[in-house]
Amino acid sequence: MNSFEVVKATGEREKFKLSKLKRSLSNAGAQPVVINTVINHLDENGYFRDGISTKKIYREAYRVLKQSSKRVAGRYKLKEALLEMGPSGYPFEMLIAEVFNRLGYSTQIGTVVQGHCVSHEIDVIAESEQDVFVAECKFHNRQTRHCNVTIPLYVQSRFEDVKHRWNSEKKYHSKTKYGYLITNTRFTDDAITYAECKGMKLLSWDYPEAQGLRVLLEKTQIHPITVLSSLTKKEKSELLKRDIIHCQQIFDEPNIIDPFRFNHAKKSNILSEVDSLIES
């Protein structure tokens, strides 16, 4: 394979790294034989050429993966599926709350909290026996939208006001308190530098390294319903509007989708894909 450059979503060009593609396929659960099948297909059909977009390579890899395993394809699509959870950020907030529920926290969504100076509407509040945090969830429907330093500056100032109030309340005395900024895309370098300086926690698709959102979603088995290839875009939108946000909800309660009046074959396909995605 000759060396060539690909065009990223930002419009920037970079040298194509086959190892990066292999790693993303492996992270989705693809076995070596499947990875080789995908790579050979892309190579033989002219997808490894100078100037091609990373999006085109991804979409064709996803199409080939679906023929082998919807489970692997669904996991491979996870990053794009998060982008499809809009247009509002509320489904993303619910998804994040459920992730932390699975990690042992009790959570609240869209709660108004009184700070020392003013009240604040907080996207997610999560509390365990050891700590409590306020989280701002920044949802983007495009990969090119990143959180710059102005966002953690804003979130930290709100957290400091809430923390001042919490410090006067006995139930929070023994708990570690911190602000959290969570996004489905990425942070700029300045945003990360500021957060590290202030002791603020960040969570994005791939940050912190090996502990990012992708890792947490897999660890908790919380996958947005937008990964399901058995649903149309319109059907996904309707489910999200009714607060059916992640596949575990359907797995736990299959009849939750009955109001949508899917025919027997359609419902069977949905449940089968959900089962294969969540199976350990």
C-alpha cells in the first residue's frame, strides 16, 4: 500500500495511518480475520487513495462490518451515533447520567441548585459516598465542534459558587467536590490545560486517555439507540423524543417500543440487534 493523505472532518490533511484504522476496528470487537476483510475490501475498491475523506473510509468500513456482525458494526459506529443524538442536548445528558448510575452514583438531571451568590441549572449532579460533582454536558452534532477554554472557565465559575454553598452544608462536609465538563467531541489544548490547573475533571470521546467516553460506554454497556441499523433516522428521532435513549432500556424492557407499532419482523430485528450489542 502506497503512502497517501486523507482529509479529516476539519478539512485538514494528514498521512493515512493503517494502524489507526485497525485499532478502531479492534476496539469495536472485530476479529483479525474481519479486520483483514475490511482492509482488503477498502484497498481493492480504491478507498486507499490520496485526498479521500476519512468519512468515506469510515462509512464503507461500517457497511462491510454490518455484513459480518451488526454487533461489531454498532460499536464501530458509536462515535457517529453520539453525534446523531440531537438536535437538543437533553438525550446526551440522560445518557451521561445513566453511565454514572452504572458506575455507582446517584444522579439528577436538569436540577436548579442554589449557589452562594445565585442559583444555577445543572445538567447532571452525581453523588456517591465519597464525592459529589456538578457536570456541564456540551453536545455537538458535528465532529469539528470542539470545547475551547471559554467553556471550562464558565463551568468552573459556576462550580465555585455551588461549592461555596455546599461547604456550609453538613451532608457535603466529608465529600470531595468538583466540577465536570463532558462533551461527545473533543477539547482544545487550552481547555485541557486550564482544567488540569484548576483540578477540574474533563470527559470527551478520547480523554482522559484510555478512560474516555468510548471506554466508559463500553464498560457500562450503555449504547445510544442511534447505533441501531435496524431503525431509520426518523424512528430513532421518535424514540429519543420519548426518552428512549439507550439500548439497555430496550434490553431490560422489550415492550417499551410497543407504542411505535413496529410489525413483528421489524420488532424482532430491533430486539435481536440490541441483544447482540449488549451481550457480554
